[in-house]
Amino acid sequence: MALVSLTPTGWEERAAEASQGGIQVTRRRPEPVPVLPRGMLPPSMAVMSRSKKTVDPKQLNGPELLERIAAEVGVSTRTVYRVLNQRSGEVWASAASRGDRIRALAQEWGYRPNLAARTTRTGRFGSISLVMGMGPNSTNFPLSFIKGLHDGLANCGFSLQVSRVHDDQLADVEVLPSYLGSQQVDGLVIYYDQPLPAHAEEALAASRLPHIWVNLKRQQNCIHYDDRGAGRLAVETLLALGHRRIAYLRRSGGRHHSSADRLQGYRAGMRAAGLEPILIEPFAGLSAEESDVSRFVMSDRLTTLFAALDPWPTAMIGYSADDMLAAYIAALRLGRQVPRDLSLIGIHQGLDTPAGMPLSLVASEAYGLGIEAGHLAAAQVADPATPLKPHRQPYAFRPRGTHGPGPA
């Protein structure tokens, strides 16, 4: 008698037909299918995938490398994709361990994500550009600002790009809109010390690129040093040391707001103490460009000017650290000792000093300005419709070797 094994589907009808022909029928149940953890491949598929390991994985990229990682770990390509794009919920210990293995292989084999596909999917480039000028005195900042901006943006998930725009491009009504339209970034950090032409402002608004301004006073979306506070802090520091005859060394009437703000802060501090301001202007009547000379030329002018002073101030505040170094040289030429006869405090953006001199400073750390600029830029990209209030970066007194007590 023949034996026939049937699966459960429709077996009753077929068994009845078979029994009429003298055939013995037995029922066979299917073997249970093992339940695999989510993302795992059946053994047969994993073996088939591993059989394709014929190429050095470091020579692969894109989908082929994802397939290779999937075969190595024993998961689906989609699982690898979700892990590398931080879209998998690695709740269980096994899933977390598998995710660590996938990321380790991706790093070891040099996997690079498809940024174009990511941009298409998210509508974001993931980067913000620092825009600098190329003209004289259009952009000046310490290297530490770049480091701070990079780190501030990285904290918010953005990379930093850097571009320079020549003054001619800013002045050209046709070139600037094209330049702005070609920027493959999510926003701009504009560090340009001089006022922009009106059409440049219009082109920037028309581009609809979120942006902030650095070291330029605006009504909104800007960050700048608190230069007025710096001038007043320098006066208050010297007053606390017992000085009363405190002079301010003014190089020229520069176009940047810091020139006027530091002087205003100095005057406010002197008048609050009931003292008359003392201005020393070695380049009175000259333009900012004409007075932009080396510290050695300035020290020659100051030597002549100081020789005619009667009485001498006991302390002096300078617009910059460079100016205070020139004053230091002039005082030494005339037999004055610093700080015994003359205390010097310069206002400075950054912590470094010219020629490594131990000058006492009212300074603001440029790295901190960069960090804050990065955070503000990221916030503007996240919500460009909401204007940001101006942010003033404070100064602090950095005591070194050129300040001392006032006369007894």
C-alpha cells in the first residue's frame, strides 16, 4: 500500500479521495519557522551574502559597502542604513551591540554617507558658511575665533565652510545675487567690519539665506563685542588702583563702531567719577587710513607728544594693545618706567599680545565669540522667521605687568 504525506491545507478532501483508491494517508505538520531578531537574516540568506566577499571592502562605497557590512554582521542592508543614519531604536543590549559593530566596520572600511541624498531627503546641507571680506581692514579676527565658530556649529550639528568675497563683488549689483544663489549652505555668518552697500543688503534679504552679523552693531541677528563696556571697565580698574589722571590714547576716528564706543565708555567712566577726560590724539585731523601705521612710527609721534605733556598722566588707556606697546616704547625713551611712572591698559580682542609683551589688557576671548556666533547661527537656521536680539560679548580685565597703584 502506498503512503502519502499531506500538509494541513485541504487535506481532509484529498485524504477521502485517496482512501477510496486504497491509499493510506498520514498528516504531516510543517516544521516551525524560527523567529529571528528584528534585522537578522535567515541562515541561508546570510550564507549566500557572505559568499560574495571577494573584494576588499575599503575599495567599496555606497550601497555595495552597505551590503558588505550587512553580510559581515548578518543583518539586512536596511538595518545597516538605519543604524548609520541614527534612525534605529537600539533599546535592547543585543541591538546596541549590533549597532556598535556596524558603526565600527563603517569607520574601519571608510564608509562615507551620500550627502546629496541626505540633502534631498532633509532639505538641509548641514553646513553654515563664514563669509569674510577681501579688502583692506574689511575682516580682522584672531585664529581662535575660527576655532570657536567651528566648535559652536559642531555643537549644533553643522559643519563650517569658509568663503571670501572681494569688495568688487559686493559693489557689483549683478554679481552678488549670483554669488549668494550659488551657496550650498543652510546659512551665513558674515564677518565684515565695514558697512555694506545698500544693494548688498537688498541682495542678502532676497536670497532668503538665514544669517547673522559678527562684530557689527545691527538691530537684530548680530553679535559684537561690548566695546563701550570695555572702555568703562578700563577706567574703573585704574580708579580702584588710586589713579585720577587717566588719559585715553585715540589713534583715529575709524569707521568701525568700536572706535567711538570705547571712547564713549572711557568718557562715561571718567565723568561718573567726577573727572575730566584727557585725550591724546597723535594723528588728530588724519583719516583712519592715514593713521594706520606701524607701532614704531606711532611711538615716534608719541615720543614727541609725551615730551610736551605737563603734567603727565599717571595712567593711560589705549584703543588697542598695539597702541599701548607704542606708548610703552615712547615712555621708555623719555626715561619713564612702566608701571611705576605710567600704568598702561590696552583694549584687545583676544588674549595674545603684540611681540609677546606682558601688557595688561581689558580683553574679550575671541574663541568665546566664535562659540556664541555658532550657536546664534544655528538658532537662526532653525527658526529664520524669528529675529534674534543683539548679543554683546563682554570683556574682562586681564592683569599682567603694565599696571600698578596710583601716586600716594
